[in-house]
Amino acid sequence: MHTKEIYTAGEELRVAKKVLVLLHGRGGSAKEFLSLANHLNTPEFAILAPQAKDFTWYPNSFLAPVAQNQPSYASSLELLKELLNDIKETGITSENIFFAGFSQGACLSLEFVTRNAQKFGGVAAFTGGLIGDKIYTENYSGNFEGTPIFIGSGDPDAHVPVSRVKESAEILKKMNANVEVEIYKNRPHTISEDEIKLANKFVFN
């Protein structure tokens, strides 16, 4: 099960006006993923990057039957819920809380915010979609109230099918998110400079 091991950068949480929660991909480290914030328009942000146990948020593909990713999957969502509550307890409201993730971290970011939809500052999902062998709409509730959400992905991508990206975007739109999707032909499984540029323009402007 995941523990609250959080790496930080940027402003101190108690004095920051805004917060960015960064979620690393499978096999990645939170400490290294903090460097992504150097490329985003986050100068006055507190940057919080939780570390997944054994460097993975859940063991199998995000498209696997949900039971095959338990209990790590439930533990990941619970960790993010605790972290969100911790941030709010400092007085920072949801519209000043942002999420960004890559691959497995992007999937987890999208899944968490959609289960807890509210007016967030914004979400940047670099190669991700909602989690499950199918999309379980009964898990999702709330209203994004115009939250900007950027999703970038490759076509094809070795881990995230474009069909799931588009299906996820439609769910987000129905919940009143302002969604921007960019699909890149034959882009490797990575974060491109263009995605960073679009995320800054659309989410971190």
C-alpha cells in the first residue's frame, strides 16, 4: 500500500497561492518528476510529487479489470484524497489546485479528478485516460465548472489507445470540464515540447 511520501519544490505550501500535484509514470520517481515543473508556468506554485510504492501506482495496465489492480489502485486514490484534504486544510481552495501526470500518473490524475469533480485550477494529462476495462461512469460525480483539462497522446501509443483518450474526454466534457485534446501521429511514449507548450497555454496560463 502507498504511503504519504511527498517530494516538494517551489513555494512552501503554507505561503503558496497555488499548488500543483505531480504524478509520475510507472517506474518513475517523484523526485525526478519534479523537474517537469521547471517547464510549466508555475513560478508561485507549491509543487507536490507523491511517490508510488515500488515506483508503480497499480500493477497492471490501466485497461485491465479493476480487481486485477487492487489493492494498489484503491490505495492510490485514497492517497490523493488525503493529499487534497491536506492542501485544502492550509486554506488553498480547489480552484487553485492543479494536477499533472505522465502515462500511469496521467491516468490516475484523470481518474481522481473525475471521481471528485469540482472547480480545479486545471489538469494536464500527458498520455492518459480514465481507468478500467471499461469506463465505469457510476464512479464519477460532481461538476468541473469549466476546469481546463489538457490531454495529449500519441497515435498509436503502446499503452494508451486513442479511443480511450477520446472516450474519457467526452465524459469530462459532460461534467462541464473545458477539454483540449491533442493527438500526435507516431509520437513516442514521452512528453513532447509541443504538449508542454499547449499545457502552459491552456492550463497554466
